[in-house]
Amino acid sequence: MVKIEESHSVGERMFGVLPRRFTMTALFIICYFLIHLNFQYNFWLTEDRDIFGKYEVAGELFEEAEIAKDVYFTKATWMIALVLLMVIGMPFRSAIAYSFMLYSLELMVLFPIRTYTILNLLLAVGLVIEDIIDRAKAAKAKRLAGEELSL
């Protein structure tokens, strides 16, 4: 018979992978999902074709193509950084935090400062701070476990 610890949440008992606390990574995933769900809805089910409006308002078709080029650049460098960080051994959550920080900084440099760019930067800062705190806690726990073994 499998014993389930009382401290585990319903989600952990059912799926075994859900976090016990609401994390910045969970917020990131929810935001990313909702933003892209909204994008797909507006693009395919409405007449709204201003797919780059959250980045910058384009006046002409040429300006829209320039915005699209910069958007592609930021998304591509984000994904390349994410993959490279994982290849060198960084855990997924940490890789998301630092690669998303790169993406957010690129948005701030390449596009006008708007609500979208500020919210991305704030989320990226939150992800990085959470990662630093989690890594410090893990290092402390590992150090304490090593001290207990040596006793």
C-alpha cells in the first residue's frame, strides 16, 4: 500500500508534479498561455489583424514588417538562450528565468516602453529573484544535509 504524506497538496497526490506553492514560474506559464490564447482568438476569430500592437503601433505596412522582424529576433534569441542554458546543465526553471530576462531587456531596448514591456520586465525580475532565493535555499539544505552525514 502506498502511503501519501499529509503535507502534499491534492494536485501533488493526483499528478505528483504540481508545486506546493504558487510560483513565479506558474504565473509565467499562466500569462504566456493567456496572451497566446488571446492572440489566436483575435487573429483567427475576429477581424483584428494588429498582431504586433502590443509591441509598437505601426502606421504603414513597411513599419509593420520592421516590427515583425524585431519581434522575431527577440523570440528567437529567447528560445536560443533557453536551449543553450539547458544544454549547459541549468535547470529548466532557472533557464526560463534568465532567458526570459534577456527577452524582456530586448523588448525594452527595441520597442517603446509600454504596459506590455514593463509587465514582461517585472515578471522576468520576479522569476530571477525567485530562482536566486530557491537556489540559496537548496544550497543551504544540501550543506546542512552534508553536515548531518558527517556527524
